[in-house]
Amino acid sequence: IIQKIETRVLRDLRDLTKQKVPIEDLYNYVNQNSNRKLWELLAKHSLFKLDFTTAEKALIHMNDYMGLVFLQRVKTIDDDNLKKAEIAQFFEDYDQAEEIYNQSDRKDLSIAMRLKLGQWDKVINLMKDSGVVQEDNLKISYSNYADTFFQKKEYDKAEELYKKADNTEGLINVWFETEEFEKVINYIEKFPEKSEFLAKMGEKFENYGLCEEAVNCYIRYGDPKKAIDTCVLMNKWNLAVELAEKNNFFQIEGLINKFGNILIEKNKKMDLVELYRKAHRNTEAAKILIKIAEDLKILNASPMTLKKIYVVAALEMESFKTRLIDAQITNITTQNGPSAQQSTTLDTLITSDLSLSARISFIVLIATAGFISLIPFP
């Protein structure tokens, strides 16, 4: 343990400052026993006595430039009590400074000092006691005071103070920590579009695995690519495809292919079917389903299981056909060109329809044949 003990000279000078010894005698005593600590004590004593000449000499001996700058500023203050309050602050005696301000009926200056120090609880209490309510500063104090409780994980107290501060972002941070997601969701639409906080909310939802909520935040923020990336990371391929189509994001095809290859390597055929279904790749999904059925037939799977798989494959082809026809009809109804072009489009539609019908019939035939071949006959 290191214990600091004052020298006899410093103790003597401290005793002399408490007595009614003239400043000149104190200066001579320090000058004879020159030491930085002695000059510091003399400078402080002289400042509180408002003897700026002696204080200046002491500060010069100390080479204290900042002290000299402060001295010049204090000289410009008209009220002696306010000078003493500033000097108390300079020596970090803030309670004394507050007492002087309050005695001088300048609680506004006490509030300003506590604001500068970041002592938010004292600011709030001063405003309540004095009746000097500065609305903006009060909200800032409530908000910053809430931050201290948030950092200490005292979320109930933090939430209460954030409400008093009208700090929506602070409240949302608390609700994320307490996992009150419904409260957060209600505020997504209340933030203006492009608000930076929407992006932060999206990241937090993403961290908690709430894909749709994260997507809503990113879309409102104006970052559809981030929304699509989030869907891909969370395997929400149907939503990813939907967003890609809405926002003309063609790179989704590359992502689907990449993920599809991963599933193929892991032999997750049903997951691959689901991926292709959600990506509207119905024909590819149908092909994989037929392959699954053929593999299961070798393993003597039940006929009903096989038939269900074949029928689902046929339904996938039907879905493909329906989407294609709907798209072509939409194209015809919105076409402004000559009737000859419309006629050509109709011919193409009929031809493709016949072709698709043949393919679907073929798949259903396979399903039926596969099912019948598995029924034992006497």
C-alpha cells in the first residue's frame, strides 16, 4: 500500500491559507520554498479570494497555460459569486459550484453545468425542484439517463425513462432485448421510409430469425437486395423469389442454382423439389419427383406412396402450364399491335398448350402405369 504524506512545508502553507494571512506573505513563503504543489495551492487560494494578480503569478510559475486562459475568461464575469462558481468548477468542486449558483438564484446555470457533466439524474432533479423546465434538455436527460440503465440491463427502468423522453428508438432497443417483438412490429410503419433505424431494426430481426419482419424493415428502408439476401440465408425461397420478381432482381436465378447444387450434393431431393416449386421451376420439380418415385419403386415402396408422388409431379406440370397460359393471355390483352400479331400469338398459345397437355398426359400415364404395375394380381 502506497500512502501519500504531505511535506511539512505544504502542510504549513495549507494551515496559513485557513488563517487571515495576507496574500503577499503567502506568496513570499511559496517563493522561498518554490515547489509546484505549493504554487498550485497558492493559485487555488488566490482565485477563490479573487486575487487574480497573485493567481496569475502562481500559474506562470507552474507554466499552466490552460489555467491562464481560464483566468482571463473569469475576469470578464461581472458577478463575483458567479466568478467563484466558475472557479469551483475549474477545480472540479461541482457541488460547491451548484450551491453558489443556487444561492445566486441561477439554477439555470446549475442545470447547464450538470448537463455538461452528463449527470442526467441531477439535471432531472434540478429541473423538478427549480421549476426551470427546459423541455429539450429534459428529454435529452431522460434519454441519456435511460441509456445508463439499458447498459446495466435494467430494462424496466430504461423503458420507463425512454417513454418520458419520447425516445422511440430507445424503446425499440429495449423491446428487442426483452424479446417483445409484437411491440416492435407495430412501429415498423411509423418510421419514415429510408430511415437508417429501419436498417438496424432489420438486422436485429434477422439476428432473431424473424425473416418476414426483417424483410419488411429492409423494403421500407429501400434495400430490396438486402431483403432478398435475408430470405436466401433463412431458406425462405418463396419469399425471395416473390421479392425478386417484384424488384426485377434477376440474380436470384444464380442463387437458386447455387443452393440447388448444394442440395444435390447432399442428396436432399425433397428439399430440392420444394426449392424448385417455390422458385416456379415446376418442370424441374416434376422431373425430380418422377426420379424419386422410380428410386422408391426399386426399394419396394407402397403403391399408394408412389402414386401420390406421380400425381404431384403431374400437378407441377399443370401449374407450369397454367402460369404460361396466364402470362400469354395477359400479353395478348395488353398488346397494342395489329391483329395479325395477336393471331400469331394465339396460334403459339394453342400449339404450346397441346404440347404441354401431351407432356402432362404422359406423366399421368407414368403415374398410372407405375401404380398398376405394383398391384399384385391373383
